[in-house]
Amino acid sequence: MTSQPASEVAPGVFLVDTGYLRPRLAACYVVRGRDSAAIVETGHFKTVPRLLAALRQLGIAREAVSHVIVTHVHLDHAGGAGALMRELPRATLVAHPRGARHMVDPAKLWAGTVAVYGEAATSSLYGEPVPVPAERVVEAPDGFSLDLGARPLRFLDAPGHAKHHFVVFDEATRGFFTGDSFGLSYRETDGGPNGPFFCISTTPVQFDPPALHATLDRMLAERPLRVFLTHYGCVEGNIDAHGAALHRSIDAHVRVARAAPPGPGRHEAIKAGLTAQLRADLAAHGVPLPQAESLEVFGNDLELNAQGLGVWLDTPAR
């Protein structure tokens, strides 16, 4: 796997492509403070050499990394955490209180991912996660904060995509590290008259529309200037408008799911409905990429979103 150089996307914030599935699908970030550095998201196990190469490129010693932060424990965000922590002798892993135990003992996390992807695909995509020693893990509840030296980071509980999700507000750039809580926006769809295109992620298994609406509102209340998306990259400006688009996207996904007839064909009906909705949204947004290419960019997400909506439909008292 060829390492790509880390690129500075905001002052002191450097993007590293994880190499997951295709270029520009998933990102990690290195955040440099006065006294230490942090890594936000770890990608999967194959991402670790890329992150270590980025540290070398940036002149950051491994011993200078004080924190590794995972927004939630889905394996495209946190699968490399254990392997990375082995390489960073002074780092503490920061995880949501609902997710931290899965970093210490990833057996249930692994089994849950296998249930979605199958064992062969999960092994190929992620590699089996390495446990992190419990004494090196700290839980970050709502309101938790840490300081890298003149660089405070503040943590907000952010359910909706997953119950074990937080977002991280970087005071220095007034930017959120969003994980999946501010949706998906792939750079291939840029260039149209209405700016970046956003849609939500309903990946299995804890999609909660009211909670995600509330999370978006809470993030927007901070008046952020930018978002650092895991999927994908830094987007600056018009954050309120992008948030409004995500609110609409939640409602559209719910409508598609509820319209699907029950029975064995439901999954394909949901996926077809999401595909039609995406086509319409891309056209309305003026995305210049040909629709066939756009649908290829979102192909994995359409499948996972359909699966997640199916789980949501089957969840009691939803």
C-alpha cells in the first residue's frame, strides 16, 4: 500500500487518507498542539503505516502523540486503534463511554461487524482488531475536554448514527471532527453551483432519526466554521446550509424506509428507493459529476444505508 502525504486542511490539522476501499473515502486527522499531538480516527489496521509515515513527514515523534481519539467504534473509524497504540508509547486512547469497552475487548465489535459484512469480507477489509490495555483507555462523556497545549478539544455526545458516538470541537479552528454525525460528503461531487453535496449515513445498527436531528442542531448551535469529515475531508463555510441539507436527508431516508413493502424484498426496495432519492438530490444540487459515476461513488453507502434502515424499521418502539 502506497502512503500518501499528509495535507494541511486547516491550521495545525493534517488529513491522512486511510486507504479504505478507494482513495478519498475515509480520512484520519493529525492535530498538532503546542505541547503534543493527537490523532483523530485510526482507520482500519492497514492505515497504521500511513499514520506513522504522516508523523515522520510532519516531524512529530511517536512519543509526542498524547491522544488517539475515535469518534465511535465502527471499524472503518477505530479498527486500527489497538495496532496504532502499540506504536505510540505515551498515547491515551479516548473513546465514548459506550464504546470504550469494545476497544479493550473487541470480540463483540468483531462479531457485530462480521454479522454485517461476513467473516471473509470483514477480515479482508479490516483485519481483526487488537485489544487496547484498559489502563491506556479513557472514556469521554459529554463535556469532556483535553488540551494539546494552546489547543483545547471539547467533546459532545452525538447519538443518531450510533449510540457510542461523540464529536470533537477544535476551538482553534472552530471546526468539528464529525465522524459520521455530519453525514457524508465526497470530494468527487464538488464543483457545482450549490457547493459540496451532503447526505447522511444510516449504517447498521443504531440509526435514530430524532437523536440525529438533535445532534445536528447541537453542533450547529456552536456556529462552526468548518467540519472535518471522516467521509471525506474538510469542508469550510455554509455549515448551516449543509446542516439543513442533512436534516432533509434524514427525513428523506425515513420516508423511503417507511414506503418499502414488508417481506423478503424489502431490502432491495429500500435500496432502490435510496438510489432514486440520491439521483434526484444530486440533480437538484447541480452536482457536475455524471450520475453513473456519482452512484459508483456512493455505491457502498447505498447498500449500508439500506441495511441500517432495515434494522431501524425492525427496532421495537422506534
